[in-house]
Amino acid sequence: MVPKVAEVIIDISHGEVDRVFDYSIPSCFCKQIKPGCKVRIPFGRGLREGFVWRLKEKSEIKKIKPVTDVLGEPILNSTQLKLVEWLVNNYFCFHITALEAVVPPEITREAVPKESRVYKLFPDQDIELGKAVKQKAVWEYLNSVNYPPLKKEIEREAATSSSTISAMEKKGLLEVRRLISGKDPLSPRPDKPEAFPSGEVGQKRLGLNSENPIVFHFGAGENVWQIYFSLVENKIKQGQSVILLVPEAQLADRVGEMLVKYFPAETLVLHSDLAPRERYDQWWKCKKNGPVVLVGTRSAVFSPVANLGLMIIHNEEDEAYRQQENPRYITAEVARERVNLEGGELLLSSASPSLNSFYGIKKKELIYRESPALKTGETGVELVDMREEFSKGNVSIFSQKTQSQLQELTERKKNKVFLYVNRRGYAPFILCRSCGFVARCENCNRAMTFHKENNILYCHRCKKKQKSLQVCPECESKYIRSLGIGTEKVSEEINKLFPGLRQVIVDSDRVKNLVQLGKISGEIQNGKWEIVIGTRLMLKEFFPLFDAGVMVMADTQLNLPFYDCQEDLFHLINANLRRVRDGNLLIQTYNPDNATLRLAAKNDWREFMKKELDFREEFNYPPVTQFLVYILSGNSEKEVSQSARRLAKEIAFFARRGDLEMIGPAPAYFSEERGKYRWQISCRSSNRDVFREMVNKTSPITRELIRDNIGVNLELNPKGML
């Protein structure tokens, strides 16, 4: 039977239309329309675009409208459509929101600049143009090239104008077409691939071809890329595709440049920092070429590569793999679902695997593989007790050991040292010593960061700026003092103690894009800078290695009030460790006996994970259980709090069954943000299906709240939760 009805998702992000709508299929579209196609349909009083979800023989609705137009070939394949449905069910978002996460806007909305190309309508004929000299020049240029040139190219090369081409178009001699033109970000590609060692090394070491995903724990400084590339070669030879995910766009570009030398025809790169034409080009090549090796950031997990043989997630513990906007998916979970749907193997690779992976290993859902290069015990990392420094009269932010290391640097003039600081600016806040006033952002109610260089107070959340205070606005005292340590303050101290050292600050206040970051990386490599002071931005993998490193104040991360802060600190120390040669890292702390610091200094991953999992099990935190957090926001604190209580009543009624615990409602940890008041309701259950049922039951209320201009966002197992 030929399907006569199409189920369509309307391209509108709103709860009232978050379902499929039935449309009849006109006979002229029967062969053309398929699941995943983009279509134009009547909706409301006009025409809207939508996506075909599935086809069926008949509708339960008696009178349905017909599809107006089919807009090209299918955009989504069967795996992508299943992933859309999985996202909706697991991350509680609208269908169209999930679809927009799976397919970039360059594809769904053709948000790519179009170019005018000129086509001859009589390519094999001699045309008599009489005395029209400019038209002759255009025709001669068209005959001299074997491709349809850009309109502006003809105007330049034939020394003519747009009016000449328009006149020839009116005569029926040529046609100007507005088309999307892709651009290859890896162009020019090598003509021939470089020779590469056999792929058996990585295959034998990791023991692929197993039913369960593998966690590969590699050593700091190990050349893990050679292992990955050998696996890629093995899969390409078998005619299968590979997806290699990395945390950031610049690393994706670097890896793409390495891979294209060995696989010039198969290598593709896909991430959001590509130009629209480049992303358009690479996405369609993923869909139509095969086999391919695709290097990308988290969204590449949805790419339309066919015949997937292997997916690798490099540094799988990195926070960059968590989507911060709806749908708030976790890349490793999506990857596991994808290989379950279409086959292939999954490799979760890291020098410091996540607790989620450790828990999966314990439950025998994941297989653990450890590299021979992994070292535990004597790492070269040293904990420096800042309490002792203070008792000896050292009130500097640098310990004597740190100062000795920097002094040695001034004498040798060859080594490079980094100083890690987890705060931008000069100090995290300013304080009136007379009355205790702290300058806060009026939009977010957060302490504003003091930037001494520009003498401003800055909210890093909503970007509000104001001049710094010389007098307290509460008590008019002049005793205003900055407290805490930021990158600017560390830089100032270096200038006082070691004025001859060449230093640079690497943070997001100074480095605005990947081009600037790459430039600084090259300058460090070439020895322009002896000291690099930076935040996490400095720990990127494509940065050169340093001879030594110092974590100026580890305690800030240690004392955060979040259930996962200890795990984050362990991973952070490991990231610092990977940026220095021979583990030459100093960690300044007032808590040298802290178990996390001691185990991280020894790189004892297994022991730390055991202790951390014991803590999560005792207090019932993820991954042992599941959390779903509702965040409500609005302009009126009273309306937001009332809405949260109203929603909580419905959830509490649902929770009486006993398989769900509700915590709240209460003001969110950051109770104000960008001028909006925020409340939260946390729900805990061991079964994610319970959340799905609860979300469906409470959806009428949440839709009412949204209509009343109350924002409602849901996040599963959020990072940084109290």
C-alpha cells in the first residue's frame, strides 16, 4: 500500500503544537515524500514549514489538509529521527527543539549565504552578438572556463557590469542562479595520503569488537592520537565510518589537519565555529560520502554519517560535552544510544575518566582498559602548605617554592612556567571594611568582579559594567578593599617580584576567539612568553607543554557547595598535570591533608573514584540516582515563587506513590540572573521513566505558566547542583 498520510512536526517551538499533525499526501508527491523530508503545509491562517515524522496509510481525523510542497530530499535519516524521539523522552524538550539540535540551521533553514552563478543556455553553439563588445567579452569568458563562474567573477575578469549580464539574460543567452555553495575547511587537501603504521596496535591494545563500550584510561603526555588514527585506518579499510569527538573547536581543526594527511579523501570536520558555507559543505558530505572519518565537537554525535563503525569521545569527562541549552543532553549518553540503534563500537577515552564511567565499569555496563603509559604514585606533583608559609612570615600569594622556581626561570631564560588561576580580573569582589557592603550586580545579585586594569566592576554573567567604587554607597567609608585573587592580581605580583620576566594573561577577557588563542599558543611555542597566567582557557590540549606549573589557589574549587566539586577538582588537577613535563606541578593550598588533593597529586584515579562513589551512594547523588530540576524564572519574584509552589503541589501529589522525592520549591542557588528571579524544584528518583511520566502529567500546568510569561526549564542531573 502507498502511504497516503504524513505525520508532520511543525517548525514552531511551543508546547501547544509539540505533537505530530496529519496531512494528506497529494499523488504528485507520493514518490518524493519520505520520513525526514522538509515540507510546506497549511497551518492556521497561512503556510508553515515542518518535517515529516513518519508515513501511514490513513488518519483517524476525518478531514485533513494536503501537503503543499516537498522541499528537497530527506534531511534526517532513520537514525536521526529515532535520536530526536529519544532526546524528547530523555531530556524533556519539544520535538522541534530536539530536531534543531540534531540538524544545524544551515541545513534545516538553509541559513547559508547564496551566490549568483552564471550558466550558459547554449553551451555548444556560436552566438552572434554583433557590436555588443561587453557581451562578447562575457561570452568569451564563459567559454574559457569549464564551470559556472560567480557573477562577480565575470564582472571582474570580463571588465563589465551587472547590467551587461542582465541584458544577456533577457536575450535568453544565459541564466543567473542563486545557489548555496559549500566551502571545504580542509582545502587544499593532499593529493596522496602519507603512509601510516598498521592499525592492529590500537585494535589489540583496546580489545575492540566487544559488545559493551570501552573506557580507555591513557597516561598524561601519551600520544593517544596515534592509537586513535590506527583505529581509524582499520575501520576505513573495512569500509566503515568513524566519528571522533573532541571538547573544543580548535582542537577539532588541529586533529582534522593531522588526519587529512593520512586520509585526504575521507576526513571531514564539523563544529559550530565553522563558517556557514563550511558547515553546510561538511554536513552534506557526511550524508552522501562514505566511508568517512568525521572530527567534531559534541553536536557531531548527531551527524548523518552512514555505516558507523566506531565513535571515539576524547577526554570524555570534559564539561564541554554537556549541552547548556535545550535539549540539555550529555554527549556520552547520546553516543551510547546511537551505537545501540545502528551498531558500531564506542570508545570513551580520557586521562581522567568521569565518575559516570567508573560507575558504568562497576555495573559491568562498560569495559575498562588501562594504558601501560599510565602512572600512579610518584608523579612529581607537590602540595605546598600555605599555612606554613604564613607562619614563617610569607604573606605573598606565592610560596617560597614558587618564588624559587620563578627565580630559576629568570636565571636560565629558557624554561616556560604557567600559573593557573580560576578567576578573571583582579579580585572576585570588593568589600567595605567599615560596614561589610559588597558591590553586587543589580541584574543578577552576584558579587561584581573588580578589574583594576580598567578600574571597573564587571558582572561576568550578564556583562553589566560600572566604574569601581572609591566610597562605600552605604556608609560613605573610604575603606574599600578588593578580596581574593584573579589573573590581574597574579600578574601584578609577578611584575613586582620579577619585573624582567615576559608574561601574558590568557583568559576570556583578553582572548575573544580561536584565532587569538591560536596566535598566543604559537607565541608560547616560539618562546615569546616565559610566564603564562591563565584560567582553564590555558589548559587547552593544543597549547604547548610547559616546564613547570603552579596552581596558585586550589582551595577555591575545593570549597564550593556542590555535590560534584571534588570530582571537578580531581579532573582539574589532572588537566594541569597534563600541561607540564615530568609532572613538575606545585599546588598551593591551605588544606594539604584533603583526600582529593592527596589522591590527585598521586594521580590515584581508582582510589579517588571509590571514595567519591561511596559519598554519592551515602547521600543518594548522581550517578547512583537521577535528578530532574525545574528552574522557573520571571520578572516578578512574587509571581515566580507562587508559580513554583503551584507546580510543586502537583509534583508532590505525584510523589506520594513513593518512587519520587521532591526537594523544594526554593530560590535557586543563583536566585537572580540577567534581571530574572529564579526558583527551583528538584526531583529525585532511581528510575528516569518516573520523570517522563511526571513531566507528562504536569505539562498542562507548565504550559499555563509559560503562557503567563514564567520561564520553565528542565535539566537532568545538572552540574554544580547543591
